[in-house]
Amino acid sequence: MCGIVGYIGHREAYPIILNGLKRLEYRGYDSAGIALFDGEDIKLSKTKGKVNDLETKIESEISTNGTLGIGHTRWATHGIPNDVNSHPHYSNSGNLVIIHNGIIENYESLKKELIKRGYSFTSDTDTEILINLIEDVKLKENVKLGKAVQIALNQVVGAYAVAVFDKDKPNEIVVAKLGSPLAIGIGDNEFFIASDATPFLEYTKNAIYLEDEEMAIIRRHKDVEIRKIKDDSLVNPYVQELQMNLEQIEKGGYDHFMLKEIFEQPSAIKDTYRGRLLSKEAIIKMAGVEDNMKRFLNAERIIFVACGTSWHAGLVAEYIFEDLVRIPVEVEYASEFRYRNPVIKENDVVIAISQSGETADTLAAIKLAKSKGAFVFGVCNVVGSSIARESDAGAYTHAGPEIGVASTKAFTTQITLLTLIALRLARAKGTISSSNYRLHLLELEMIPEKVKAALKSDNLIKKIADIYKDVPNFLYLGRGYNFPVALEGALKLKEISYIHAEGYPAAEMKHGPIALIDENMPIVVIATKKGHYDKIVSNIQEIKSRKGRIIAIVTEGDTTVKELADHVIEVPETLELLTPLLTTIPLQLLSYHIAVMLEKNVDQPRNLAKSVTVE
Ligand code: M6R
């Protein structure tokens, strides 16, 4: 979590850093701060709150001149969100200044040592300990800043993306990475640093993504020198050309990124299968799968590891893979898996699912799986992300940047990609007939249009949201493929409207949750025609006879549920296996409208951050 930005070059650094922080605010928004070098001294301003609060404060507090600077937007780990704990942090001498995304785990022992050596601390952060450790090394060993950072980081246990500069050497910034992302933008005689490439997209399309345990000394008007932190060896920089454009990271006329991303789903899903699904030839082509077909076909088991919404996509994939590929599947919370001493065999295939590709628990889970010899396949959205790089092979969802903290298009594109993989493997294994295979490809190709049709219920959903926005609890029920969708619907409502919601397999209701049902309880039931329809109709009747208020997601033209439910929202008909791609849409919109009506911060819900790079 936390976003970091930096600039060194010939332009004014302040506007670049400020706008960069606004773009990175999805990574954390407890506090923000900027440090600039104005030609003589470091000018630093920071505050609890959002980047907008910093903007209001900063210009009355410091001069914002200077062509070198660093900035930070924080998701608090060590120390509550307040002004003092905000980044950047000075060293005791005031000469060095740092921003940090990550956690220093051995901060207590380092702090004790530094106190013995006469250092004092004003904040509760691990970051202030790190900058003083760097200062101590620099003075003690009489080395340059880059060397001091390297020696200090070799004493650190934890995760970091850091940027440091020294007011006595205002022509360089030193950055380093382990476990948290760090991109360096290479401009014309200027350099940018950021947690992702969005802060510098309008200035350059050339970027270097540092690998774990690498550091870089970025010299004004000169070069970027990359070294391994452990052994000081030089690394040849690999400069990538960015495929993103500015339009993709702006709201494009929508009130919120979340709404934009919900409405982007038809094109995002198409982008996921573009070039991979060739329905005329009845082929699915995915290099990551083809190149490793043997590993997939020899697998005795597939284990999905993920967190949050991505874990829900894994649950949908469990149904799809077992159904199509006839292979045993397990779906694991990465955070549990990594600490559970799980039984992993060499011919297991582990599929890690992550939008950001930076989720710390998922990353640790795949490292564990690899260490036991399993083959790891990454399904990520962010190109070049840590999980994508750590995996043995993988495929990107190509959903485009997802900025709203609540995942929407990430979920549907993950399911699309996983469906493609399952279909390809089923074909290779012979567990699907050729006619059924063709039918699936054709139906999958029609999903974007059907998502568009599902989005047309937006106004109806808004009216339903208005009726229920003030209730304290919601239940979400679904069966089979749509049980994970019920979980996802409940998560969406919780995270952006702060209304308590629970998702359940519909048949489990009578084993406990039914006790909650009375005339005040809204129950969202996914009751599409395919799959357990009669059973779910019975569940709806059970709710009705206890006076629960039913919001049903049904297949177009349904009449049975219409008679029982208080509200029905229709989605087009499709294959049962593909229904989650449609039934998810109304649930996303329902949570969105309720949150807007409750005046919550939809894109930046409290206590959350887009990529959870701490465990
Ligand atoms: O980037 P990832 O997909 O690995 O993120 C996993 C979860 O943190 C994420 O899905 C989270 O649950 C979202 N806020 C859900 O909307």
C-alpha cells in the first residue's frame, strides 16, 4: 500500500508530484506529503488526510519551487494516521529525507541500536527508523548516499519501495525495492519514480520496473545506475514501452472510477479474449497455456490462490474447471495457504489470481508453492507486476487500469480469462465435445453485448437502491456458479457503503441465516433460469413466507420469480457457466448507487487501499 512519486530533471517538480499523488491515491489516502529541494534547502509539508488537503495546506506553508522532489500518499501501518506519522521523514540531521511504501519488520531492534547511538524519533513509524539507519551508516562508514542505502537495506527485514535524497547532493535520488513496486520513468533529460507508471504517463512511455532486491541511483541529466542490493553487482536496465494511455486513467465523464469501470466491462471482457478466442476457427490461443500444456495436462490438482474479489473469481473458476476439465480444484485464501504448511506436490498447478499483481499474501503464497516444486501460473491485470514476474508463466486479463478500490471489471475479466483457460484445457484433455466447445466459444463472444444489456437496468437499480439504502443488513444468496457471485455482491456492498452484508449458498440459509429474516431484511437472490432454478424458487418461497424482502436477479422473461419477489432485475440468458459474468453487474450497480446515496467515498472507501502490499 502507499503511493510514492519522485522527480528529478529540468521542470518544476511540485505539479508533477502533486498530480502523481492524486493518481496514486487509490493505494492509500490516510495522509500525504511532499519534500522539495528549492536550490538551497529541503522544503517539506505533510498532513493527515487526502492529497486535496495537502494541496490546500502546502502552498501557504512552503515555497513549491524546485526541480527535485518526492511525495507520498499513505495507508497507515506503523503509527496512526496523523501529521507526524505522514511521509516524507527527515533524518535527525535534517539532511536526508525519505518516502517509503512497505513495512520494516525488525524496526524495534534497529530502533534500540539507534537510540543507543544517540538518535531520537518524533514519529511512530518504521520509516523514520530506516532514514536514520541510512544516516548512521553514511556517517559511520563515510560513504555516499547510494552506498549507505545499500548497507542499511542489507540490515532490514521486511518490504520496501523507498526513495531518498540528500540536500548536500541535490543531483541524485536513490531508490530501492523489495516486495513493493517501483517504476522509473525515463524522460528526455529527466527521470520520474512512482509506485506505478500512471504519474508519468504524459511525460514518457519508457519505464524501468525495478526487480526485488534492486536499487537505482538516478542522476540528474545523466543516467540510472541499477545494482543488486545484496552483492552490489551492476544490472543492465531493461526499458519497457508502456501500453497505457492517459484516457484510460481518467474518469471520462463518469462521477466515479467505479462507475466508469462497471460500464467498461463490455469492452474489458472483449479485450480479455481478443486475439485469444478465435471462434471461426474454433481455437483458443494463449501462449502461456500452450507453452506449458504438459504441466497442465499432467496436473493432478489445480489450486487457486487469491484474496478478496480475486478469491471469489477463483471460486467461480473452481466450478468451471471441475465441470469442464474434470480435475480436482482447491481455492485457497492466499493468507491462510501461506501459513498453513499446505500439502503441495510437484505436479500441482497453482493459479494465482490478482488484479494488481502486488497483493503481498498472494505473492508469498506463490513463492511457497514454487519452493515446493509446483508450477505457478499468474492471472494478473497489471502488466509487469510482481506476481506476473514471480509466476512461472501466466496471462494478463488486459482489463485496463482499475482505479476504484472496489474491484469490478477485474472480477469479470478474471472469470473470462479463467473460462478461456478451462475451455482450452478441456479441449486438449478431451473432456468437452467439439460441438459443446464451439457453443461455449460462441456464447462467450456474445457476453459483451449481454453485459451491455444488463447495464441497461441501471435506472431500475437506482430506484431499488433508494428504497433499501438505510437498512443495516443485507443477505445475498446464490447457488452453484452464482454462489461466489453472492459473496462478491455482499463484499461490494460492505466495502463501499459500510452496510453489513453476508453472502451464502442459498440452500445453507435454513442452517442458520434464516433466523435473521423478517420484514426488514432485504435478500438479494440470484435466480437465473439455468442451474438449480427450481431449488432456488423454493428458497425464495421460504424467504417469502418469513416476510423477507426479495430482490431477485432473474433471466429475461422470467415469470415465476416475478410473482414472488418484491423486485426483479433481468439479465440476458446465457450458458449456466457464463451467468456470473451477467449476474454480477446488477450487484455492482446496487452497491454503487447505495454508497452514492449514503454519500460515501465510493472510489476510496475508508480503511482500504487498492493494492494490499502488506500482509
Ligand atoms: O489486486 P488483487 O486482486 O490481488 O486484490 C485482492 C483484494 O485485495 C481485492 O480484490 C479487494 O478485495 C477489493 N477491494 C475488492 O473489491
